[in-house]
Amino acid sequence: MSNDKVKLKIDGVQIEASPGQTIIEAARDAGIYIPYLCWHPILKPYGACRMCVVQASNVPGLPASCHTAVADGQEVITSSPAIEEVRRDILALTLSEHPHGCLTCWRVEHCGPTDVCLRNVTVTDRCVVCPQNERCELQDVTYYIKLNEVPLPYKYRGLPLETRNPFIDHDMNLCIVCGKCVRACDELEGASAIAFEHRGERTIVASSLGGTLAESGCTFCGLCVDVCPVGAIVEKDNKWAGGADSMVTTTCSHCSIGCTLNLNVKKGKVVRSTFDVDGVTSHGQECARGKFGYKWIHSKDRLTTPWLKEGDQWRESSWEEATDAVARKLAGYRPEEIFLLASPKNTNEDNYVLQKLGRAALGTSNIDYVDRSCPPEALEGLEQAFGSSAATNRIWDVRDSRAVLVIDSDLTFEHPVGGLQVKEAVRRGAQLIVLDPRDTELGLQASERLVCKPGTEVAVLGGMMRVILDEGLHDQEFIRQRCELLEELESSLGQLSPQAVEGISGVSAAQITQAARLLAAHGPASILFGAGLHSQGSDLSAAVADLAMLTGNVGRPGAGVFPMRGENNSQGATDMGCTPGGLPGGATITSAGSWLPFRQAWGDKLPSQPGIGYRDMLLGVKEGRIKAMVLIGENQVLPDPQGELAEALSRLDYLVVHETFSGTLGDHADVLLPATSFAEREGSYTNLERRVQMVRPAIGPQGESRPAWQFLSEVARKMGASGFDYTAPSEIMDEIARLAPSYAGISYTRLEMGGIQWPCTGDDHAGSAMLHDPQFLRGRGRFLPVSWSPSEVGQDLMALANVSREIKGVLELGFENRVEISSADAQRIGIADGDKVSLTTAMGSIPATARVNGRASEGTVLVAMPQSVMITGMFQGSSPGVLAALAQARSYPVRIEKA
Ligand code: FES
């Protein structure tokens, strides 16, 4: 036994606990149940309900086990006549305000929702008609305590139901005022959208501003729903589904944080998504998309059977016929005429087999994927500087940073659980610096909010580095020991004095100076950035790497660099070699040392030169060099604000689409194949912190849908390729582990016990929570010159997607298209506050109301995006309109005219 464990006995059972744990936590870990109502493993102890009282040898009286720490040699008794008496008396008080006709009735198991109560026909508020029936903690506690009678009279509160909110319904007649929802909203989400209302016996939970949740700033993360022990706060959808038949723990498919979810299944249908307190990335935290964004799985519009196009006509086909047709047709193209579009939404196994099909069977390395907020090519600067473009640390550890710099990332919307770690760091006293042309929620909490013109972020970072060097604030010891070529960085900063950068970016020299001083003085510091707001090539990631090295914030807990990849498996798509020059596990085609093992494994067709990427493909199709494409995806929305992709697809000779929905891609496809969703298949994702996690099937495939690896393997076999005889995705992971040293110790057997962060170099290697410690993956960290050039956008106004913060969850509440514009631009165009305008892009025009309110910086307009629309993914399957294009691309040129 290790020395840092505490030994105690609970009900005579010897257990070990960690120092600082409470008795109820230690009991839970040991599988011993102590009743509770106000305690929750992810919340601070509250000590209000007293259901958890115990006897502890070192504490007088009956202490609350949720508030009492374990101690060495402690003996705990969880049940005795004295304990039961206290619990019964207090529970009776609680039940005097909660309908309890069923709770204390011995016949409850015989009753159904349509039965009339035979004990008392006036009893209508019954467990059997409560949405929380069978998953109610009050039921559990009452049955455990064996309370058969409530001596006090029950008083119905007579409160109206609140059903105006999207996603969530309230029935505060059922509330037991345990406060878990209020505490979760405040302690974890930091939204304080719900609060206690009134005092004394009238105390109840309500929205904090008295109206709807939306009006009180609710983010609809759903935490209040999941912590509510009774039926007072419940999901609106599938409200009456009752307890689940099964619950499958899996990984969320929305963003790159990779939260752990429990999909609740009833009669073959996912009816609910609940958070998992043991999830190693999210630790029980969640967001609106993970909680409510799963309904598309059961959409009637899902592709459920293969389709083949003959002339202009579509007809259904079998998989046999479809894969025959694809294999035959692809065999007719030269390798350089084929392009493979991988998917950051799909599993590692799908993407691995796609690139292997290209390289080993078709002989092409024309492969890429699209990440709308942080494309792989934007991270080349980070790769060159550190030897890896992946995040250096665990996202959870951001809460330990003393300073956090967030660049071009509306974190609390795009990666909400990542945003929660930043908020927690701020709560703990960290300095927050936000550099973004948009108005973001984190900007409101920042010590320094740097609102720059889009495309000038690199110049601002250069200005900050100039201040740090000029004032001698850089970490000289770190640089001397671990880095090289500082002089290249220094010489590139000559033109970037804070005063010069003020003229370029619109951020004042004083703010640039102050931000630089804050970052340099408060280590460890984390830098989180999205690279897709405006085209800056890989210069932004290079500047971020420089700044991190300059301040010594690499290879240190609570520090590091985090590219905020847009999709759930963007990191995995890179890891699997789905880039023109990449190979699985970070190997490259241009390095003979890493290329040769793949050549030996896959054969002679493997190209020795990189292929072309996504942007070159668009041009290649236009010029007739690319003729055929295979595209895989899972409810993937490809950004196409200028219509270039649609045009390229329409010109292709042959397009194979494997997707969950036909969407707009289907208009151009020759073969449409139904894909399984994340809820229907087994596989793995790699999140932004390099953690490989299991995706598990909760339900069967919809219709005849199949995972991409299965159909791609069949096509490869039909083309005569060997090495595609997989019968399960675990075999694909085993092959990845054999070929990619950073995945060498990863297998499904190990992943079943929890995610593993690569590099994981063998079966006995635990994985790597932090990169570049004690040295960079490339040896010494390489400073790169700051490369800044004026925006390519020229005179166009840039429209920036800006999640609507005043009216969240608004589609149901009435949404107004609103365009915020700077006073300088408004004056130039001749627009006044409140004018009706038209907003025109390459995708068309929409009417909107202009707001001249000082939030948009010159050269930009902020277009309010309804959050609920983005959560529910309503754009899927519809023609991309102006708002849809903006939501997908986050920024693009726009014209505004008075209507
Ligand atoms: Fe301990 Fe409520 S669970 S007092």
C-alpha cells in the first residue's frame, strides 16, 4: 500500500481513501452506498439535506459524511437506529413539500401511468406520471430509508409549469430545494442563470432574472437537468421516456474537447444524453451540444440505403452492387486524378483506412480534411517550432494557469467545456487576455481585451514579443537551455513597436504593452488559439509558439499551447496521415526513415512524394487535373462561403459520398452511401489534447448504413489490394499501433479502461500528459521569424460569426437578423443605428437590422448567430444560406447596403 493513502473502515469493511476525501466520496469509490440528496460528486459539499449522516469514530454526534473528511484509523457506521431516526424525520419534512403518494405506497410497483390510485383517488401527482420516474434520487433515498408514512400534511405549491425554454422544462412543484442546480450553474458553468427565489418556507428555484432561462443568460449546458435529483428540471425532448433500457458510455462527437457522455437508450432509440462524472477530459462537465445535440441520429432524412445515379436518375442499390461500381470506376483513373476527402468527424479507423486505400491501393497521396476553425496547414508554424502541432498539455490543467491568452476563439461557445477551464482559472485569480476581433463572452471577463482588425493578430503578438524582449521580461534561462535561433525572431520584430502595431491593428500601444507584461509576469501561462477566423497561413501558430517559448511556457504543468481544433477528431485525422504529406503517427512521406516502414507494410504503390491538399484540389478540379473524389463524413458541414467547393464538386467526373445525410453534397454525387453515426459504431477519436478515446455503439445501424472503414475495405479488396481483411475496428487500431510509434501502446483493450494520451510507446507506457518535457520533440525549440503582411481581404468588410449572447436559445423565442457595424464604417456607407439593411455574400442576401453600437471594430461587422440553431445543427440538409455559410466558415467578405 502506498504511504499517501488513508486507511479506514466503513461498516466493518477496510478501505483506502485519498487524503482530503470526504467519507461519502471514499464510500462511493469503494462501492458503499450512503444516501444523499444535496451532494453530487462534481459539486462542493453543501451539507443541507442531512441524508448522509453517519457515525464516525473521531467525530462527535452524527456528522454529514459529505462534509467530513476521512481520517486514518477512522471507523464509520452508515446505518444505526439513531441514524435512521434522523434521516426519517428530515425526509418526512422534505416529503411534506413533495408529492409522495407513490413514494410511501407498497403497491407502487403494480401501478401504471393510466391507473387511478386505489388508495386515494384524489392523488394525481404520482411517481408513475413523473418524467423522472425510475431515475429519481428521492425515490432511491426513500426506499433505502424505508419510509412508509409521512406524518406531516402534504402541501401542493400550485406553481405553474415553465415550458417556454428550449430544451428544458421546469416543474418547481417537485423541487426539494437541494440547491444542486443553482450550485452547478454557479460553481461550474459560471452562468448563474438560476437562483433561489423568496426566503423561508417559500424558497424555490427560479431563473435568476425572473423571466425565461434565456433572458437570464442560460447557456443550456444541461448541468441543472443532470444534477436535479427529482423531476423539477427535465429535458423537454423524450420527457416521458422513463428510465433507460441501457446506458452506453461514449465520446461526444461535437468538438475537439472529447467529453465523455452516457447515451441513454430506450427501445432501440437514444432518448437522452447525460454526463459522466468519471470522464477524464470533462470530469462531468458538459455543454448544450453534447447534452441536446444528438437528435439528428434519428432524423427521417438519414441516408439508409446505397444509391446509384444513372444518367439523371437515382436508384437504390445493394452494397454489393455499389462497391462493385465504385471499385470498377476508380480503377479507371490515374492516381493523380483521384482525391480523397477525409473527415475530422469520423473515427481514426475510418480515416486510417481511407488514406490507406489512397496510398496502398490507388497510389495517390491526394488526401486532406477540412477543419473550419483550425485547419492542419495553419499549424505548420507550431510543427516547425516544436516538432509537433498538437496541444502540449491537458485542457483540464488550464485551470492551474496564472495567465491565459485566448486568440481568435469564441471558446465558451465553440469549445464550452474548454471555456469552463478558463473561467475556473480566472476564478482562481488568473490574468485573462483575449485577442479577437469579435465580441466574445470571455472578453467580458478579461483583464485585457484586445479587439484587433481581423488578420492583424500576428502583428499584435509581434508587438507583445517586442515589449517582452525590450523590457527584458523573457525567460532567459529557458531559452538558453532549450531553444535556438532567438536572433531570427528578434530581427523580425524591428517594425513591430507597440506604436506601429497600434496603427496596424487598432489595439492601443498601452494595451499591447500591458498584455505583454501580464503574460510574462504570470507563469505558468496557457495560450489557446483558433486559426481559422481569417487567413493568416501558419504565421499565427508560429507566433504563438514563439511567444510560449519566449515566456518559458512549454513543458510545464499549467502552461502550454492549445490549438483549438474545430472538430471532434481533427487531431485524429492528422494522426492517421490524412494530409498530403503525412503518414500515420506523425511520419512524413518526405522522410525516408519514416516512409520506409509503411512501404514495407503497404507495398510498392505508396507514393514517395506528397499529394495535393484541399485548396489545390479546388483548383485541380477546375483545371481538369482532378477527376474523381471519394468523400467520407458524418453529419459534416463543409464551409463553402464563396461556393468554390460546390463548383468543384459539380465539375467532377465521378464523386462518391459516404455520409449520414445526402445534404448539398448529394446534388453532385454519383454514388451515395449511408454512413453509421457515432451512436451506432465502434471506433476511436483523438481529442485536442492527444487523448485517444473509445466511441461505442449505443444503438444498431440505421437502415443499411455502415461505417466507412467497412465500405472502403470492401472497395480495396475488390480492386485486388491486400491488407484490407479487417473484421473489426480493433484490428485496424492494432495495425495503427504496429506502424505508428506514438500509438504503439494503444489498443482497444487498454482504451476500454480509459483514454490514453499519445505518445504511448508500449503496452507498459501510461501515455503522455505533457509534451516537450524535458526537451522539445524536435530537440531544441526553434524560434521562427514573425511574418506579418497586410490582410489579403483588401477593402471588403469582413463578416464575423458572433454567437448571440443577449438572446441565447432564441430560435423558439423569435430571432432577428442583426448586423453590428462600427460607427466609422456606418458613416462611410451611410447607415444609421436601426436601419434596415441587406447583407450580401457570395451565397446570397438576407435582410437585417443595423446596430451601430461600438462592439464591431472598423472593417468588420458582427452577425448574430442564434445559439440554438447551431446546437441543433439545423443547417444540415438545407441549402447553405448566408447565416449557414457564416456559421460554417466563421468569417467571410460581405457587402452591406441600406434596404
Ligand atoms: Fe450530505 Fe445532503 S448529502 S447533507
